[in-house]
Amino acid sequence: MVAGSIVPVWQDGLNAAVLAPDYQRIVNLLADRRRSGDEAAMSCQQLAGVLGLEVVPAKVEGVRSKAKRLVARGWLMEESPGRFSIPDVPGGGS
């Protein structure tokens, strides 16, 4: 990811391709889980592991920061504290 890259606010017609690569990976991973019928919500530790990162505090916090930014911009929702998923309709996250 490029330092200072911007995550646009989700709007109809946007897809994950407009996001920086690290953000795309998170969104695409959660979207794939939803489509496959797996439990949709994942913790940051789970996300870090599936993304191939070491599950150490620095890496997990980096994933958490990105996930929180994606929630704030409407790409993800935080179903419960620390558990992230794709909303039924992106942009409808909480």
C-alpha cells in the first residue's frame, strides 16, 4: 500500500478495483467468504492469518486500521467489536 493512499467513500458503481492493493485484498477476501457461504465476519487476527501475514500485534493492528477505514467509508461493516464483514449492500455498513 502507498503511504497516504485514500480510500474513497463507497458509492453505487464502485468496486474494489478503485482501492489500494492491501484494501482490495481485505474487501475481496470478505466478499469471497460471503459468496462461498462461510461465516462472513472475521476478526483482524483471522484476516491477518488468511492474508498471509504474521499474526503478531503490529500486523494485526495494521489490518485493524485498514478494516476500520473501510468501515468508515462504507466498504465493510463491523458486525460486533472487532468482527468485520461485507454489508449486504456496500455503503450500508455501520
